Amino acid sequence: MATLASGFVLFRRETPFRYLTLRNARHGDVGLPKGHLEPGEGEIEGAIRETEEETGITAVRPNDWFRRKILYRSGGGTKEVTYFAGETSAREVRLSKEHDLAEWRDLDGTLAAIRHGNLRAVVRDAAIFLKDPILRRGLSPREAKALLASRVAENVVAHTAEVAAMARLIGEGSGNPDYVEAAAWLHDIGRAVTHDDRHPLEGFRLVVALGHPGYAPPCLSHYTKGDPDPKGPRYREMSEACDLETFDEAERAIALADALAAGPRRVTLEERYEDLARRYGPSPFLERNLAICRRLKADFEAQTGKDLYALLAIR
Ligand SMILES: [Fe+2]
């Protein structure tokens, strides 16, 4: 029987995100807050208790959509540790005797400090799930376009070209227009795998597998439009892949742009959803999506003082 333990990828939502690492006082290995479960104790409960014991931090918001298990040999037995994502705004750390150094590091620093590959993979997966902005680099719009064009049919590329151009205009104020455009180029890459409602998830997985994890979340969020439906068929699967509760300006730009391109043509939201209803049949999903898009458009116009359709030369 494996000994059971649980812990957190404990992070602060700064730019970039900061992750808490603890150095073991005995052997010097750097790890995350975690420890053995007490008899009858739940995994989240144990992770919260251990985090408090090891760091003095009590204000943790656990997110159990993110759950990763690692197994390793320890003292002649096997140890199984389950990690969850845990957000905190606390900064101050009060160490126990078990550790001699606590540091809030960015993703690169965290990955460099951790020796074990399986634990590094947990942190990297958590950063993708949580949409750490540090992952939003390395791919120019031109490279993203080439990546898409090498995998999907021409009509998808034509549609995506309009989405990418519009997303760039909408996301101009986001501070990272190259990211917005490159991620927009990849939003429908899941169409290379499937044309059904799994395409957002397949796109997400494909972009991660291609080594550009920071560009994967918009594959999901263009579909949910930042308002995931807890009753939707893919909710659980998508929530496990990526944090659907957060939706930033870059994702909004891509989701809105996608809602304004019927194939390669720029159209109003109403025209787009009429087109979709003609192609797939009317559905509560489409109605819900249209309502969300109207809200996104209104939010964008209120925040920027711009007329969205005028900005994009629609009508
Ligand atoms: Fe699209």
C-alpha cells in the first residue's frame, strides 16, 4: 500500500504568477507544500492542513479541477502525492522545522529549482491550467499561421485569417497584441482533429503537444466565450484542462473576433448566429452564446469607448 499525501501548487496571481517553493532542511530538495494524510482525512482537507503547518498560510482557495498525482519510492515504500491548484494572496511565510527556505518564484525559477521531473511536470501543467502569462511567448503571428496552415483545410485558414486580424484590432489595448494574434491563429486548430464539439479540447491538447502551452487556453475559451456552462457536455473535461473561470482581455478579443466571422466573411453577431443555426440547427447552446457575445460587445464598447462594428468595418 502506498502512503498517501496531498499538497498544493500554491500560487499568487501576479504578473507573472508566483509559486511557493520550500527547501527541505534535511536533504536540500526543493518542493511544494504537502504532507501525509491523517486517517480518514480528505485530500483537500489534508493539503490545507499541511500548508498551514508548513507555511502558516491559512487563506488558500483550492481548485480541485486541477488534480495531478505523482508516485515515487521513499524509504522502502511507495508514496502517492496528489496536488491541487491553490490560490492565495498571502505573502508572508512562517516555516516549520521541516524547511529552511521559502521562496515565491516565477514559473521559470520554480522549474529550475525543482529537481524531480515528475514534480516539474505538475507545476508546468498547473501553469497551463491557470493560464500563467509567462507561457505567452515564443510564437510569432507568422509562425502560428504556418502551424495552423500545415494542419487544417484551406477554408479553416481563410476563416482564421479574419479572426486573427479582428482579434488583433480588438486586443490592441491588451498590452500583447502579438500574443493575441498568434493565439487567434490557433483558436480553431482542433479542426485538424475533429469537427464536432470536441474541437476546442482537441485544439487545446494539440497546441500543448506542439510545445506552445501558453497559446492553448484560447482554444477552449473561444468556445465557452468566457462563460462556461456547468451543464454543458464538455464542462468537466474542459475544466480539467484549463481554468475556465478566468477570462482575460486577450481571450475576450479572440472569442469576440471568432463570433464575428462567418467563414471568411466579417458579419454582425446576429448574422453569424443565423449562419450557425442554418448550418447546425438552432440550439440553446447557440442562443446562450449569442447572449454572451452581446454582453462581451457591450463590455468592450463601454470600456474602450469604441464602436466594435466601426472598428472592424462591419456593415
Ligand atoms: Fe473560429
